[in-house]
Amino acid sequence: MNEVTLLESARGGDEDAFARLLAPYRAELQAHCYRMLGSVQDAEDALQETLLRAWRGLGRFESRSGLRSWLYRIATNACLRGIERRPQRVLPIDYGPPADPHDGLAEPLTESVWVEPYADEEDGLAAPEARYERRESIELAFVAALQHLPARQRAVLILRDVLGFSAREVAETLDSAPTAVDSALQRAHKSVEQRLPSQSQQSTLRALGDERLSQIVGSYVDAWEGGDIDAVVAMLTQDARITMPPIPTWFSGRSAVAAFLSESVLNGNNSWRLLPVRANGAPAFGKYIWDAATGRLVAHGITVLTFRGGEIAELTAFLTPVAFAQFGLPDQLSG
């Protein structure tokens, strides 16, 4: 059944036809909501609201606007309502200054203020005129920078520069004027570019090449699982950082990161296993730590690596075991 036939059946109350009609758009809509909200759970909530509103409003849908454009309008406005109801999402480097590695860690923050990792799945290709590539548009640095924009500027930049919608289409989505959209886009560009590194992770990873990247990642796994602190530190840039949301504490500089790792993580008292995944367009790992009480390796966190050249510039360790399910990882491994 083609889209027109599915649409007519769905308008007649066929829920299966509606599900099949929207299936090709689900992944890209979820990615859109994630860029807007910085949270996988919030994105899923916005997606479900979008599907519900689309089902209820299907009778009013005018085919001339295009199904994809119509769905993005619903999703964008669902996200804008969500932004009004919750605090801004950030990474620890935006929450406070770096800490002294000898002072210990602060308590995790219980409120939901952190940007979350996103499983790197196909979410639909960006339009040819889009400013940002598909994977580049879910990089941690980019998503974190988006969260600092006012909500409508955020929507404009994503719709125009990631998804390739025209100024007229974006204006219709936001009940605005094309000139206002262009003005908001200029302000958003200025703010975001100030927060982004000079080179995207996708450019860095392409420059490294698959073979070299595989070697680096393999060496990192061997060093971490082997408890070789010197080997791990040797892979870091001089200004390397480690962050650990939901713990607000973070450390900056190779010596500070080395001191923290040697005292608290790779101190000889822990046994680790790393399973490779991809998160936010970058190499990542589900890290498991040995638990003597259960005799099993238990989920500890999802760590995303950020590279500069052939070195690791940042370790973002999301210490949220509940995130493992999103990556298809179990919460425990046998010893």
C-alpha cells in the first residue's frame, strides 16, 4: 500500500494503516525531539504526544502541505511545550567550574538537568541544503550547544540547518514570518558557533580513518580493562576533560584526569569490561564493573569518547545504568 492509500485508510479509523503510514518517520522524529530537548526520555514523551495529536488531527491534515512537514510541525510544537515545563539540559562543564581531583566527588543531582546520550541509529538523511550532516547534528557538543538557545531559535536552527526546511515552511510551523525566521537563524548561528569546537567530531573521525580509529579504540579498551592507568593517560590530550553526569564534578587537564582515575577508578580495586557501541555519532562503550556481592559485572555507565586528532580530548561518562537498554545492552554480565 502506498502512502496515499494508507492515509485514506488511517483517516477511516484504521490504526494499523496509521502505524504503517508513520513508521518511516518515527526514528527521524525521535532524533528531532532529542535535538530539541537533549533527553531521550523527554524525546520519547514528545514523540508519543506527536503520534497522538497526529492520529486525532488526521482528518484535518491537508495533503498539499506534505505529511513529513505536517508531522514535524506537530513534533516541534510538542517539544516547545516540553521546554516550557522543565529546566534547561546541560553538561557538567556548563554547570560549574572544574574540581580538584583530590577533593572527591559531589553527590549526583537528582533533578533532570543533564543532556543524555543518544544511540547512534539511522534517523533519516538531512536534506542536501542542510548545514549540518546527520551524524554531526547529534554530536554531544552540538546538542549541548543547542540547549543554550531560546526555544524558538533552537527550533529554527534545527528545522533549517539540520532538516533543510525552507524559511517559509519553518514560519508556518512556528506561526511566524519568514523574515523573523531568518533573523532568528542568524542569532542562533552566532550563539551556537561560539560553543562548538573548530572541527566537528565527524571531520575528526574521517581524518583518522576507520583503521586508525579502530586501533585507538582497541588500545583504549585493552588499557582500561587491564587497569593500565599510564596507557590510558598517554592517549589523552594535555587539556583532556572527564565529566560524569549526573555527578556535577568534572576534571580538566591530563594531570587532573590522571589523578582522579588513579585514585578512584583505575586504582587496582576494580575490574572492568567494556562493550563497544556508538553514541552521538562517536565511539562509546557500555562499561561494566565487577560486583563481588552478586558475582557479576554490573552496568556502570555509558562513556562517549571525543577525539582531537589521534588523541582523546574528553571522556563523557554517563553514570546512568538505565541508559543501557537504549543501546541494547544488558544490565549485567556473567563473570
